[in-house]
Amino acid sequence: MNGENSGMDNNTTMFLGANALPRYTDLPFYSKQYRIALKNCGIINPERIEEYIARDGYRALAHALTEMTPDEVIGVMKDSKLRGRGGAGFTTGIKWEFARRSPQRPKYVICNADEGDPGAFMDRSILEGDPHSVIEGMAIAAYAIGSEEGYIYCRAEYPLAIEHLKIAIQQAQELGLLGEHILGTDFNFRLFIKEGAGAFVCGEETALMASIEGRRGEPRPRPPFPAVSGLWNKPSNVNNVKSYAMTPQIILNGAEWFASIGAERSPGTAIFALTGRINNTGLIEIPMGTTLREIIFDIGGGVPGGKQFKAVQTGGPLGGCLPAEALDTPVDFDSLVKAGATMGSGGMIVVDEDTCMVEFAKYFLTFASAESCGKCVPCRIGGRRLLEILTRISNGEGKPEDLDEIEYISRNMKEASLCALGQLTPGPVMASLRFFRAEYEAHIYDKKCPAKVCKGLITYSIIPEKCTGCMVCARNCPSGAITGEKGKVHVIDPEICERCGICVEVCKFDAIMVE
Amino acid sequence: MGKLNSVAELVDFQQRVKRELQEVKQKRIIITVGTGTCGLAAGAGETLEQIRIELEKRNIDAMINRVGCIGICVREPLVDVQLPGQPRITYANVKPPMVARIIDEHILAGQPVQEWVLGVVPEEW
């Protein structure tokens, strides 16, 4: 991008020089983005409430408290058609309405910041970069449902997010934006942080509330939903970090404004953490309806090293992968499900041709089954059985009936598991089986791993014509599997070889063959 | 600082801090470093330390500001330089050895180091 400026006169003044530089909005990474929840991230100092207030911070709360009834706030949220950004996509305004109608007192407002997906960092970035937007959104929700107490459930592995939240809560209290008689009104709201110990299942709302109560983080059947009986059996409203961060903007700019952005049935913006085999790793916010292709190739800059794009995983370890044919799928709650994946909370992992889809599915399955809380049988045992089958397939010991068995177990887990963790654990396996079935079959019938990843199915050998006998591979081989004299062709002993791939990396002559 | 007891007081407070921030932008050199987890993981802590050292060496009075993640994590550590009344210009992948040149050329000579510039933060952001 700097090439455009190469012809610039070095003697131009500073002002002209700056004008010749690209603006963020001219960069491919930013030109298609629309920043609502990320509006302040990277712009303001998150440790100074003054910088948040200077950019209309707490004006939405002030407006709601003095100009709107709680029902009007809920009306705006419903009209905005904001769908919960935690993944399930339930309409936020309707959720708030359920909590408001619950007669019991007290009521609680809870922020789910237990972001646990591998490769996801959306919530962390918002809490670190703009904690007040989440606090303000929670206060607005509290006013709307009639609550005076809130909890942010944030994993302890996010120390910086927690530090910034603590500072932000302290500063908001000092200015009377949290506490008693906020802005001189009758509205009181106290906010607490609960540090989670990092169990993935605690991102499930009933397990999360159990954890706040000091109990073991295990889910329970719903109904009753938290809006009726949540924390300490009282009406509670649980939303994700991103949903709360968007709330002040919706109140300030109006429901129509928000509903006009993005897709018809999924208005607003989607936030994704782009990771994996992609050039521009980062955090993006795009209008719903942007296609996967635009996200991965225009914003993300495509796959590095001239490699071929193979698949993209959305929804984390409980989501699914989509192949190249699905790249024109618009990103919104319904289109992604229709295509065979899920929106999830916002992780997006790109993989290239060097990734084995059996291994890829196995990775997520290993994660999800290790994180099963063990309370219900389908999740605890189903996940374990699926992992055994996938391990067998990747070791080259797969049986023809294994694919049917995977589908049978997956169906039962989906239907019978207690919570979303068990219901969605088979997701990555089912999606990869749907789109990359041939790859599974190659493992089972041909005993081959097409991506040359699965160690039980590949062998390393040296191409005699290319080998110069430089001895680099032999010196670097950690298991001593390579032998040969200087200047003579080397040999790899397949019995000793650990298939670590170090020889491929160190060979300067491309003389190592993987089959 | 006391409590804000009404919406009017919040609005007054907002006007005041806005004015103060504007004044700082007009008067002072502001160096902004992305120190979210992504920035720190990429070495923003070391870069920040180097900025302090190099500023002190040259006896330059600049305000150092810390912000969260602006999104393009792959280009961290990100360092913004904003001269008084000038736009905020972001440098990408700023490692400690790069700091001295940015200070000498951009802050002291008024010429941004173009080859390291990511972009100009739009005023409306």
C-alpha cells in the first residue's frame, strides 16, 4: 500500500505528506467494515472514562433513564431486531421483555464473557478496549427489566480484560454512573465481576449461573429459562458482551438505524476473530450479509504462501466448516445454518490445502469432549466414542461402518444432550463429513491421508536424484531415523521415523518426499 | 471529581472533557500504543519502553497513550504518532529498533516514515 506514495516529493510539507498517506478506510482490511461495537476499540484509552464520555458515552443510559420508560427501551430493542451475539441469535428485546414480565424480585443482569472457543478473541478485545460500552449496555438492560444488580462472568485467563473492567467500574461509580440514584434518578445499579476458572461449559448460561452461585459449573434443563428462574432462582437476563456493547448505540441512533444495517432477518453487524491460514489475522466488524469470500479474501487478504483455500470454520468447536463452494454464502444467522455451519459467537478459522479435515474435526472434538462436564450421558460418552472413531480413522484403522456409526452417534447426541455443548459437539465432524466425505473415505478404504497430515498414513522418503548428501536432514532428525555418508544419498528408516516433518523443513533441495 | 447528579451535569462534563481532549491534541505530541493482549503478545510492551527511552534521550515532551485492539492484530505492535493539530498516523509492526527513526524523522523533522505507515486514523473515527 505504500507503493502508491513512492513518487511523492520528499520536500512536501508534513500536512501534504499526511494527506498522501492512505486512510484506514482506504485499506482493504477496513474498507468493508462497519464499526458499531468496535467503535471505540483502539481509539480511546480504555482506562479513562473521560475518553468514553467525550464520545457520547453514557448518553444512551442518560436518555433511557430520563426520556424513556423501561417498556419503551424494550420496544426500541425489539424494533432494532438485534439478535443475541453469543451465538443462538435469539431476539434480545424479546428476552428482555420476558425478564421484565417476571414478577419475582430481585432480578439480575448477567454478561456472558466466558469466551472459550479456540481462536476467538472478540469479547476479550471489547472488554480490553472499550469496557464502558458493555457496562453502559448492562445498565440499560437493568433499567429495562427492573434489575439493580449485575454480574460480568469473565474467564480468569483474561487478566487484562478484568483489570480494565475493574478500573471502568470504579470510575463509573465515582461519577455516579453506577451505584445509587444514577444521574439523580431513582435507578440504582451495582455491578460485580465473577472470574470464571475457564471451563468451556460455563459459557452455557445455566452452568454460568451455577458457577456464579459457587456451585459446580453444570448446566440444567431449560425451561425454566433464566428470565423466569435464573441466578439464585430469580429472574435473570443473560446476554453476550457484543450484544451489550451494541445496546448504547441502538438507543442513541434508534432502532430504524440499526435495523437498516445488514441483512433483513439478521440486522446490524457481525464481529469475527479471523485466524488460521489467513494473511490478515485480526478482529473485524462487518454488516451482516457480507459474504465469506469478501471476509476471507478482501478483508482477510486470502491464504498466505500461495496455498489453496480449503475450508472455513465458523462457530468454533461447536460450529461447522464450509468448503470453497460455499464462499458466496452471506454471513448471517440463517444463511450460515442453511449452508451447514453456524454463526456462533464469532470465531472464524481458515484452513488451507495442507489441513486434513479428519484431523481438523478431531481437534475440535478433542476439545469439546474434554470440556464435557459429564452430567449427561449423550455428551459424556457420545463425544468419547466419536473421538475414538476419528482417532481410529486417522491412524489408518478405520472401518467401512465407521461413517454410519459417526452419523448415528451424532444424531443421538444432538437430540438427547442436556445443553448446547453436547448437542453441538458433533457439528464439526458432521460438517466435515458432509463436505469432505471423500477425504474420510480415502483414510478408511485407501489408507491414505490426501493432505499428508495423519502420521499413521504417511511415509517419508528421500528422492535419490535430488539428494546431495549434505547431511542436514540427518543432523536435524530428532529420532535418528536418517542415515548416510557425506556426499552420498541418505535413507530414512520408516520404522524409526516419527513423521515430524523436520527433514522437509530443513532440506534445501526438496529431496524429501511425503506419501 | 464528584458525582454527576443529572443529565445536564453529564452533558456539561462531556463538553468539558471534549474540550480538554481537543486542547491536548492541539498542543501536545501524542504517541498511542496498542496494548491489548494482541499488542502485548506481539511485543508492544518492549516497544513502549523503547519509546520512553528514546523520548527521554531527546528530551521530548510527549503524551503516551495506551489503547486496546483496533482490529488488525497481524500488524501489531501498532504505534500512532499525532503531532499537535495533525492527523493520527499509525505505524505497523513497530519493533524497538524502529522507534528512534520514527521519533527523529516524524516528530523532530515532521516527515512521517512512509515505508512503515499503515494508515491515517480517520478523524470521524
